[in-house]
Amino acid sequence: MTCRVQTGVLTLLSAVLLQAATLQKLGLDDMTQKSTAIVRAVVTGSYAAAQGPIIYTHYQLQVSDRWKGAGPVSLDVVVPGGTTAGRRQSFSGAPKLVTGTEYVLFLWTGPSGMTHIMGLSQGVFDLKSRDDGDMVASHAASGELMLDSAGRQIQDRPMVLRLGELRQRVSHAVAAGGPK
């Protein structure tokens, strides 16, 4: 084999073996504009089911507040990966939500009618109450390879905001995007 062919085979093989995700880094304004819904909700349950060759974990949500989009107070949101019928799949960058935990979620509903989390784990903000009673929304840094809009590799960083500040930023981004 020539060196060029060997390099090509090794590159392809390493890409298959690593199975790591490369995600486009989405800023808060990007996620707001691209989302079909943004909700504050509690996870009330979950189950996994196969849809063709892909297993999805379905999370049932009880919506307490909608920041963008209209819809019911109960939602089913899917995340790729899960375990069903003795099969397990996992996907890099896919969040794992916890029953009983409250989140702000940036969502989009695809052509299939399934509702997904925008940017996988990027669209998840955990909510916690501080000692002073103020709510804080936090987004952990992703361990996945991230690229900016120009295709350059960048480091994801955690984000911590007061809930009111997050809501205000989302509200401004929705208003700046015009009617949806």
C-alpha cells in the first residue's frame, strides 16, 4: 500500500473506532432562534424505545412555563440512546435527564413529529435554588469536540446564570428574531 492509501485507511478506521461526536457550538441566541419551543419543566418519567435502528430515551415533561412556542403542559422529548429489549446504544453529547429534576430546555420538533433537545446537551440548563431563594440555571461544559461556525475547534465552557437573567436573554433573542 502506498503511504497515501495507508493514511486514508487509518484515518477512516480511527474515525469509526472513536465514534466521538463533533458538535457545532451553539450560542444562547443561536439556540433560541433555532428552537421551536423553550420550556421550564420537570421530568416526570422516562422509557426507552427503538425507532428503526436507533434507540431513543423518551422523557415525559410537565411544563410549568413556556418561553417560546405554544403547546401542551405535558411533553414527550426524545434523546438518542438508551436500553431496550436487551440492546443498549449511547451517543456522544446526548444528555441524561433525571426524573424529578427541573430544567430549562431548548427544544425543536422535527419532521418526524418527535421533539428533540437543541444541540443535545447544549440545550439543557439545570435549575437549582440558592440559599437566598433565587433560582440559578446552569449548563455544564460539554466534553465533546466543538466547532465554531467557521469550523475551528473551540472549547465549550460552563454557563451559570440567574434564572431571571436567562429568561431575559431568551426573551430579547426571541424578539430580535421576529415573529415565529
